[in-house]
Amino acid sequence: MPKHIIKRYMPDHQRVKEHKHLQIFGSLLRSSDLWHLNRHSISGAFSVGLFIAWVPIPFQMVLAAAAAIYFRVNLPISVGLVWITNPITMPILFWLAYWVGAGILGTPPINIEFAQSYQWLKDILPLIWKPFLLGCLINGTVSAVAGYYGIRTFWIWHVGRQWKRRQLQRRR
């Protein structure tokens, strides 16, 4: 994997360690495993970040940081990937989760309009929580597995391609 490209976009370690929401982890943020850029760390970070992105709670970044620390994978990538579910994409992704869960449970989906408000949660969530959470779990698991193996496959392909390129250059 082109480490120099990833490093260019990675935030400074010290800046991440000083982030106000990550202070609860204290000295755990000093582990060098959280900052490695290798096949295991990056693919694990994709798995963690993509799974946590489907967890429908606020402060997903803190949960992703805790999971990255627990699994000893790259912290900034894990935390950054939870932003796949942001205020713009959340209605679409969570509707998809509800649709998947309803399909698996065999319940007909209710045609609802999503609104980011407490009143909507109070009125609609009791009607849809089972298929919604099941869909989030399934989509999160599928995303995590696909992200893990997709990044590992890409990494191996890229390294193999670079190795072949170096071999050709040596022969010239």
C-alpha cells in the first residue's frame, strides 16, 4: 500500500491524542499499534470503522476509538470511517438497514419519512426498532467483512504489483 499517500492524509499523532473526546483513553493512546500502517492494522481498522458506522448511536467516534484500541488496529482510520454515516448519508443508510431487517424478519416495511428529531424517535422508533437494529447488525457485519478482506486483497495486489515492477527495473 502506498504508505506515503496514507501518511500525507493522516492526522498528527499528538493532535489525535489531545482530542477532548479521546482523553478518556489516557495512556492507552500511546500504544504504537494504533499508529502502524501495515496490512493487518489497516484492514482491521476498515473492519472496525465500517462496523461501527452502522451502530445507530451518537458519538460513534469514541466507540470506534475504543474498538481500535481493543483490537490494536489503526486508530485514525477506524475513527475516520465512522463518518460514512453523517447527517447527509444517515437517512439513506438507515433506511437501507431498516429495509434489510424487515426483509429478513418477513415484515412488510412501513413507508415512513425520516426526520432527525426527538419526536420522530418517540413516535416511529417503537414501530421499527427490531428490523432496524437487525438491519444495522447485518449491514455492519457485511461491511466489516467486505472492508477487511477488500483492503487485504488490495494490499496484497498492490505489493505484488510493485514487486513485479521492481523486478522488471532490475532486469533492465
